[in-house]
Amino acid sequence: MMRLVGFGLTKVNAEKFSNEFSDLKVETSINLDSVEENKFPSKRENSTLLDILFNYSIKYSKEIAKIELKGKIILSVENALGEEILKNWKKKDFKDELKINIFNAILLKANLKALQVEEELGLPPHFRMPSLTFPKKE
């Protein structure tokens, strides 16, 4: 089991170069910079805290804008899973299921900050926002 217990940003960098949004394409990427055992003991028995440093970037096509967020998430994981993650990090080899869970934990928090920055810069959201539509008439 994996729980997100902490999140913090160490860097927020955003630049807008143009107001021309035609044929807009947005690329996002997440890179893990390091995975280390947290020095503080976990409050939960049989669990380990992991510090995961990440870099999340959003690039708008045609050099319209770019946003970069760097930070750290702290995950609480079972001891066995923590050992597996630390061992596999050294080989840069994560199981897909584990990688997806880590990336989703990052996206959960980082997307909120990215949306706030996009609003401040007058940029469209980097993903399609949910909206309501009328049902189709038959």
C-alpha cells in the first residue's frame, strides 16, 4: 500500500513567449530525480517513508510557453515495498504499476499548481477540463 503524506515545491518557473494559441499542442513530462529513504521514522508500524524528488514540465508548442515545477513528494509504503523501490531505483527499473502510482501522486498535486500558474499567465489549461453537454436528441 502506498499513501501520499507530503508534497512540496522547490522551484516554480513559468514563461510565456506568445499570445498566439492557434494549432496549440501541449507536451508534459515527469522525471524522477532521486528516491531516498526519509530520515524521520514513520508513525505507522511496518512502513517506511520515501522522499521522491521530481521535475514536472509543461511545454506549449511553437515556443508559446513553458512551465517547470520541481519538488518532493513523501510516500508512506510498507517496508517490503520500500526496500523494493529503493533497490529498483538504483537500477532505474520500476514496475509499470508502481511508476503509474508514483506519477499519479505527483500529478495529483502538481496539476493544481500548474493550473494556477496557467491562469495567472493567461494560458489555456494543459489538459481538457470536464464540461457538461446536452444529451443528443434522437
